[in-house]
Amino acid sequence: MSRVSQPWPPVAVEPAVPHPKAPVAGTELGVHFNECFGCGDEADAGLHLRSTVGEGQVVHSRFTVTAAHQGAPGLAHGGLLACAFDEALGSAVGNLMRRPAVTGKLETDFRRPVPVGSTLFIETRLDGVAGRKIYVSADGHLDAADGPIAVSARALFIVVAFDHFSTHGDPEALEKLAAQHEKNQREREERGWEINP
Ligand SMILES: CCCCCCCCCC(=O)SCCNC(=O)CCNC(=O)[C@H](O)C(C)(C)COP(=O)(O)OP(=O)(O)OC[C@H]1O[C@@H](n2cnc3c(N)ncnc32)[C@H](O)[C@@H]1OP(=O)(O)O
């Protein structure tokens, strides 16, 4: 079956240049919010996705599919896989560009079933920027960084003002997030990494 794809990015873009203080290649990215379904330690049935900065404008993420993530028996739910990509792509945008941004559009191609127990290795690339619009894409490889591609995704993130989160979100949770951010900063400093304000 052939897959028809629109040009990507769909508009003229500038190169997505990582922020001068973006974490360097090899940096393991921390949990951005403990209750986040995508990466949080306190989200018991969550994805517990973990990410590391790669060379260039790339972030490598991985997560292991558990029984809590099933759609069909023994297989990951497609919406759950889309969630993993939202997290991986958002993490690449947030950490490399260091601009607050939210997902405006997320498109997924499911190419192979992803069984419970398998690990998806997601490689995310920054594809370009047009004003507030940041275009990113990713491939999810099954069970190894060079394994077969099971899922691909493309997304548009929109840069927002910080008050997007205080206006629409939960102020208490934002306080928790600020505390988490400080903890991440301290840990980075202790490990001698570049400070990530
Ligand atoms: C370190 C951090 C790690 C974080 C990882 C977490 C990853 C998880 C990320 C998420 O899941 S975020 C949650 C899901 N997303 C949302 O809740 C967003 C809900 N939508 C909105 O709040 C607003 O629609 C939005 C802020 C995205 C845009 O509203 P605005 O009024 O600010 O902007 P506007 O609608 O004018 O759009 C700005 C530009 O984007 C374009 N645009 C917006 N949505 C689009 C869309 N869906 N498709 C195509 N283009 C779109 C729009 O056409 C326009 O293009 P131009 O600048 O060329 O005029």
C-alpha cells in the first residue's frame, strides 16, 4: 500500500536553531512534571518516557509498553502511542528551543503493531520554524534505535506566552511544576551540567 504524504514542513520555514543554553548532546532530560502522563514518576500507569539529547537537532526518547497501555489484547493502543509521540516531540521542542509551546497539530502513521513488552525508540528532529510555529517529526523504532519503524509522527507546536498555563491550567499544579523545575536545575548543577533556567 502506498502512503500519500503532504510536503513537510507544509510552509516555508527557517532552520530551527536550538537555544544557546539548550542541553548538550548526551544530556539525559529530566521529568518536566511528576504528574505528567508522558514522563511523570507519579503517573503510575503513565508512559515513563525518558529522553536524551542527541547530536544536532535531535532528541532520543524511549518507553516500554505495559499491559496498562493495551488497545487490542497484547498490543499498544494507537492513541496511547500518539501520546508517546506528543511527549517526545514536545520534549524536543521545550528542551532544545526553550520556548513554551503547545501541540497545535499531531499526525501519526502506524506502520507496525507495537506489542506489550516492547520498547519504542523515538528519534525526534526539529524541522523548522515559521514565526510562532515550530515543526517537528519523529520515527519510532521497535526494540532498538535501529529497529524497524513502527510509528512515525509529525507535529506543529505553537509558541505561547507563559500565562497560557496559568490562565487555562491549575495554579497548584503549576507550583508543583516550579518546584520540580528547581529540583531538575539543582541535579544538573550537581552533575556539572550547564544550568538550564
Ligand atoms: C520541557 C517541556 C516538555 C513538555 C512535553 C509535553 C508535551 C505535551 C504537549 C501537549 O500535549 S500541549 C496540550 C495539547 N495542546 C493544547 O492544549 C493546545 C490547545 N490549543 C490552543 O491553546 C490554541 O489553539 C493555540 C495556542 C495552539 C493557538 O491559539 P492562538 O490564538 O495562540 O494562535 P492562532 O490560532 O492564531 O495560531 C497561531 C498560528 O498557528 C497556526 N495554527 C494553530 N493551530 C493550528 C493547527 N491545528 N493546524 C495548523 N495551523 C495551526 C495558525 O494558523 C496561526 O498561523 P499564522 O501565524 O500563520 O497565522
